[in-house]
Amino acid sequence: MDSNLERLMSIFESMNKDGINTSSKLKWGFFFNDKNRGKLLRVFEELKGAGYELDQLRRVEGENEWQLEVSKFDILTPEKLHKRNIAFNELAEYCSVALYDGWDVEKV
């Protein structure tokens, strides 16, 4: 995933305008994709000690691949999310996973 700090700063600004207090704890979801389910489980093994929860591991509909979704309740700034995106790209490479596919966020 291409991580762009300026774009994240704009997204955070929009989130705050839309009533999402980015200074509060939110549920952050992160997605990894690969054809090999076992590789995705290895990603989760790397993350679970850091407080990440396994939300789902599912086969992508119409595709020959799996998607891992992990989440964590956290307070992130655009800079912290940017660093996390870079780290998750590196984690995907370390675990030989095809793709770190990005993030989403929910109010708690």
C-alpha cells in the first residue's frame, strides 16, 4: 500500500469535520491479502502480542485469495498512521504476504 502523509492529513481533517474525534480512541482495522491462508496467520502471530485482535480471516469472494483483518483500539495521528502503514508494508514483505491492503476506522 502506498502511504502518503499529506493524504492522511487531509483524511484526518475530513474525519474531524464529519464528527469523528481523531483525538479519541477509535477502532482501527488493517487488511492483508494473500493466496496462502497460512502466511496471513503468520502476520497475525506477529501482531497479536502488540494488542491486535483477529477480526476475520476470510476468502475473498470471486478471488483465489484470503483476507486477514486485524484491529486495535488506539489513538492515532496522521503521522503515527503513516508510520504504521510503512511498518505494515514491511511486515507483509517479511511474512511474504502479497499485499498490505490498507486500513479503516470506526467510532468506539
